[in-house]
Amino acid sequence: MANKEWPLWEVFIRSKQGLNHKHVGSLRAADAEMAVENARDVYTRRSEGISIWVIESSNIHASHPTDADALFEPAHSKVYRHPTFYDVPDGIEHM
């Protein structure tokens, strides 16, 4: 028997006061248009969002936890990449 289940979509919402999209959850939908409409209904009930992104979960590729040391170790030796190295000037609201 073929899989009759709709694909799983990951939902990202940008809030009115935010500068970036944040993952808010997942849902099932037949296509991208339906996923956006369902995401609007489920995740923005109080009109808190200004933008919705959806992506099929099958299109997301992630690193494996066992690869973390090799993947992130070079950054630990470069202290200038850490945000604590810099002073943020007064008046900067979003960085």
C-alpha cells in the first residue's frame, strides 16, 4: 500500500518586532500553498507574524551530532569570532 500521508512541512515565522524567521513548528499539507495557509491559521492566530516560510522536512539536511567536534572546533581557536570580543556602540538596537 502506498504512503497516502501528506508531506511534513517545517514552519518559520517572522514576528513584527523581529528581524529573522524562527522555527515555530511542523504541519502536514498537500503542497506549499496549503502549508502557508495552514501555518497562518495555526501559528499566527493573534496576527503576530509578518512573514511565513515553509519548507518540506525532507529537504532539510543536517550535520550528525558525532561530527560536531570536527565541524565546530576551528571556531574555538579564533576568539575574534566570539561576540564578547567586541564592544557594541550605544544606539545599536539590532546586531
